[in-house]
Amino acid sequence: MFMRPMMCLFRGACLLSCLALSFSTHNSLAADKAAAILLVKDGLTSPNQPVTIEAKLVSKGLVANAGLGGEPLELVVNGQVAATAMTGGDGKAFLSYTPKAQGVSPVQVRVGDSPRVGPAEGQANLVAWERRNPIVVIEWAALVDESQGESDRSPMPDAAEELVKLTQFYYRVIYVAPSAPGEDGVHKQATIRDWLKAHQFPPGYVVVLPPGEQALGAQIDAWQSAGWRTVKTGIGRTKAFAEAFLQRRFEAVMVPEPAKGEAPRKAKIAKEWKEIRKKL
């Protein structure tokens, strides 16, 4: 009469043992997967025109920033998987998508079903503008209050509010920043995008330029060649930024007021961001 309770106890112990083994195996497999970071570049196009979203999957462990090749990535738009691609040997993948509506939309790229890499995702802006829309290019340095110190990176007074007013009914905005030699431009773009969002700047297209004083001019020429001919106005802090626009007979505004001799002759000067709209 004691056999049945003993058998029940034995079966219960076996079940618990199997569950523990299964849980342990699952945890072991999850722990074996590489930790990764997914960085995504903004994409610029027009409604009903295809755009390529570039993503980069890099390791997060001891060999930081090493590209992870052969991994599946998914582009998620409005909660749905809109495109898939595999990363190359450098960790980069290119996902194609055609937006229907105009505007700046947040999109997500995530790691798909991978036996080697753990879950990771990255955010970016998908920018779809009509080519006739006027575009203003903003130098990121003109938005940062340098008097607060490098570690703080507070925005210039009134900069966000004035840009919101500029972009509410008229301008579209491109934010640009240079990269230093050896700096990862995709990572810097993500940092700038997060900073702009945290300080409530209007969403736009973020571009990190390669090193060199000619990089902005080459980018302006590339935009013009691609049909973005309304890129004719720049608001920046540095002399090199203003000259890139003035050399092409475009308009340049410098803010805040630069030191004596630092402003090109034809550049407009705004002492503070509250004066910007009067200069355009």
C-alpha cells in the first residue's frame, strides 16, 4: 500500500529533474550567444521611392566593435517586418524599403533568428520628403552650448524652440557633424540622434561627414546631383561650414556671433538663436 505514494514521489522527482535540466540547458545556450550592438543609419528618400537603410552589427564583448558577419537582420516599420538582409563580413547589412507617406518616421532594425548572436536592436529615422520642400542644413556644433563644458553638452538657449518654429510649416532639417579620423560615423550618428531627441529638437535627417574640411562641400554637391536642389541654406558655427555654402552661392548664417575675423564676408550673423528667423 506504500508503493503508489513512493512511485508518485519518484515520478515527481524525475519531472523536476528534467525541468531543471531543460532550464539549465536553455540558460546555457542563451549565455553562449554573443552580445552585440546594432547601429543604424538614417535613410533619405521621397515618397514612393526606394531607400536603403544601412545597419551595422558589432560585438559588445572583449573584441568590441568587431563586425559580426552572416547574421540575419530585420527592418521593422510600424510593427511589421518590412525587409530582411544578412550582414557581410564587416557586420554591415543593407535593407531596402519604399515609404508611401511623407515625413520623418522612426524605424527599427533587429537581429533575427540567430543561433550565435543574442537579441539586439537599433533605431533610426526614415526620412521621406518631397524634393520641392525647402531644406535647411544645421551644423550640430551650433546647437551645443560650449560654455557648459564638453561632458555636459547642453543645447544652446532657444535653439530647439526656434528650430521647431522653422520646421513646423516650412523647412525640413538636416543635421550634420564631422567625424574625427578613425571615429565610427554610424555610432556617432546614433549618439547625435539620441541627443537631439532628448533635448526635443525637431526630427530630421542626421549625417556624419567623413574627416576633412572639404567633406561638407562634397556632400552638398552630392545632394544637388541627387535632385535635392533645395539644399541652399546652412546655419552653423564654424567658418568652414559657412564657406561651404557661400562658395556655392548659397546662404549661410552663423550662430552665435563668431570671434572677430572668423566670419566670411558674405555670411549673415545671429548673436543668438532668437535672431535666426530674421536672418532667413
